[in-house]
Amino acid sequence: MATTTRPRPRDWHPLSDTDPAPGDPESIRDEVAHMKHLAGMLRAEAADLKVIGAGDGLKGRYATKLRDEARELEVRLRETAGRYERVHGHLTAWAAELEAIQSDADRILRGARSDAEAAPPEDAESASGDDPVAKYRRSLTRVEAHRDERASHYAARIRHEINDKIKDSWWERRKNEIDGVKGAISLVADVMSWVATAIALVAIVMTPAGWVAALAMWLAIGVFAAHLLLASAGDCSWLDVGMDIFGLLTMGVGTIALNNLRGVQIATKLAAEAAAEERAAATATRASRSVLDRTSATVNRRGTTSAARATARHERNIAKAAAKRAGRAAAAGEAATPVAEATQREAVLLGGDRETANLYKDVVRMRAAYPESGAVQRASQGAERHRRLFQGAWGAATAADGVDKIVGDSDAIPQKPAYGPYGDFKDRYTREVGTTW
């Protein structure tokens, strides 16, 4: 804390020999004004870089690279400007408090001078007596302690701002590591995406093995993870992440639709077995109607001997047992009937998924085979809905992936033509996690 420059009496006690203030309010205000001006300049530069990064004025081989770097630098400049502005606020508040503390110290010094000048001269023997300015020394000590406490407070706030942003945080260090390998990550993600698309195209005309289908799912998950990592670091568009999520969701919807259709087929199969048994038993009963009528009349006729009645009952039981055997045989036959085989065209219309096409065709077969069975008709309800849901999910995923592959750029195939406005539109949604800009 700087003291006033009034002349001191010859016998003035050195209250201010130790400067209690690290700087004065005016010098702090000058520094604050400079920081505010610098922050304004940084924001102006950032605005210019934002125009470059978002615009399509850059052309040529390195245009994309320059736009990416311009966007990243724009973020850095804005973060730096924000840091200057926050430190500016702390310094402004400290300058105001320091000025008040300086005023308190000046008031104490004036009181000390006044009392020291009014005190009687001291000889050598009484020099060790009462100190006329002792209370002022204690007051000044308290002011100095208050000053140090507030200085420590603002120093901590400023240190926090300095260490809070701009490559100081854990995430910023991780982002720098990602930036160093973003080209490799992007290339691997693009290759995996193309392989998954190739598997999907092959599946339209040829049902892949189970492990191949599982590979396609894991490739899609890997592409999503890579794009999420790159987008979080500001090296990839969040639209890519959204499209990956959409693709995974359609896979999930397709899986749910397939499982539901499988459940409909199983329920319809059970109802069809019961209907086959009932039909066969009824047919066998009609075939043995004459025997049943004759034996029934014999059993019920008066005067029939016991032997005749026993013979009639035996014949009747044989006929009924034959009807039951016919029913059980029909049910077993229906149970043993394999799932219907869909044609190639029917499978292609469902995205090449042979299982889904076969399940739906089998439901249709059983529905047509047992039109009289209300249980079969009820159990088969919902087959069309699940089929359409599976088909819609496949169509939506294929359309989104196809458009992105056709008009978007590719790290795996850098020579592939791309539609510039589509890439610019995706770039609008490139934003690093951990920054407000």
C-alpha cells in the first residue's frame, strides 16, 4: 500500500517503513484497461476467424483443413478473451477494495502524525515509556492483515481463471491427444462404416452368416464410438453422431419387429396344430358316422343281448380312437411342417432378411390353411404390422446411410466426389464439448 508523500516530523515513528500494498489502485486500473482492450481485440479476431471457418470462400486442396483450423483457433481466441474479461472483473473489484484500504491507512497515518507532533519531547531516560502512536500501529497492523487477506482472495480467484480453461484441464489434455490421432480415428471409422454398408448390400441378395451379421452390428457400434470421440473433441460433426444413433436405433427397431413377428409365428403355429387336430378328428368322425350310428342303435335297442351290446360298444370305441389318432397325426404333421420359404424377391423387399420373410410367409400360409379356425386368425393378427415396421426401419436406415455415402466426403476414398453444401451443413454442428462457444 503506497503512503502519501507529506513531509514527516523529525521524530516521526516509521509506521510505513514496510509498504503494506502490492501496487496501487491506479496502476491496477491501467492494467485492467489494457486487458479489456486486449479482450476486445481477441473477440474481433475470433469473429473474423468464425466467418472463415463457417464460409465456403476457401477452395482448393487444403480448404477443409484451413476451415477446421480456423474454427479451432476461433474457439481458442474466444476462450482467451473470456479469461481476460473474467480476470479484468476480479482486478477491478480488487482495485476498488485496495483504494478503500489505502484510504484507511492514510487516515491512520494522519492521526499518528497529529498525536506524535502533539506529544511532549522525550529525554533519553523516558524514551522507553508509553508510545504515543502505539494504537495507530495496531490499527495499521489490522489494515495490513485485511489487505493481505483480500489480496490472497483475489489471487486465488485469478489463479482459478488461469488454470480453468485453454488446455489446462484434463479434458483439454485428452483433446490434444485426440487431435494428434484424429486422422487415423476418422479413417478407421470410415473404413468400418463402408464395410458395414457392404455387408448390408450383400445381405439384400444373400443372407449372411450369423457371425457376419453380428460383425455388422459391432462395426456400427465402433463407428458410433469413434464419431462420438471425435465430435466431443470438435473434430467431427455431431450430425454424424446423430446418424450413427439413428442407424443403431433402426437396428434395434428391426430386431424388436423380428422378435415380435417370431412370437406371432409361434402362436399361430400352436393354434394351427390345434386346428389341424380338430379338423382331422372331425373328418375321421364323419367317415365313421355309419358305424357310430349303427352301434349306438344297437346299444340303445330293447331286447339287445349283452353280448351284442358289448360288441357294439367295442366297435364304437375303435371308431372314436381312430378319430383321435387321426387328429394327433394331423397335429404332428403340422408341427413337423417346416417354415415356409420366401422367394428371393420377397426377401429383397424386406431388405434381404430371409428369416423375416420366411416367418411372415409361414403365418400367411397357416392363415390360409385354416380359414375356419378363429384361433389361428386371432393368433396371426399383427404379422403385417411387424413386417411393415421391420421394412420401414430397414428402408429408413438404408436411405440415410445411402445419402451420406453418396453426397458426403470419405476419408477411406478421398477421390470420391462430394456435394460441398452437404459437408458445410454438417460442419455447422461441429462443436467441442467443454466450451460454451
